[in-house]
Amino acid sequence: MHRVTDCKASRDYTLWLKFEDGLEGSVFLGNLLDLGPFSAWRDVDQFCRAAVDTEAATVVWDGGIQFDPDILYQDLLSSRVPREFNAPGVSPGG
């Protein structure tokens, strides 16, 4: 199980996360605003109250909202583009 050690919510509905193994980055959660439990986040101040529950090792909000830390971890990993494909003069497959 991956453990969230730090987080910071921004007014643009991005959530910066840091995990115990050092992985860090941001995920966009604004696409959840139309789903029932997340509608409270339309008040961006509510979204910005994100905190780390050290016992559960994940991010939590008022009202009982929390995310599985493994899902957040995988979301961060999947949003990363391999650096070798961004290096000048290097193209995929060639």
C-alpha cells in the first residue's frame, strides 16, 4: 500500500501529493464536481481544506471524502510521460 505523506490543494482543483517513497506530483480533480459527494467542492474553499489522515495514509476532506492512496499513486504514474521521449534529439522508436 502506498502512503500519502503530504498534500496541497489549489484553487484550480489540482491536488499536489507526496508519497512515502518520494513520488510527487499533481492530479486534477475538478472533473468530479458534478458527482454527488463532490458537489461541495464547488465552494473551492471546501476543496482547499484537503488534509492528510496519517492513520489512513491518504487525503481526506470534510464530509468523509477520501481517496484510496493506491489509486492516487497510479493516477500520478499514468500521467507521467517518459523522459527519454522528451529529450532533445530523441524520438520514439528511432
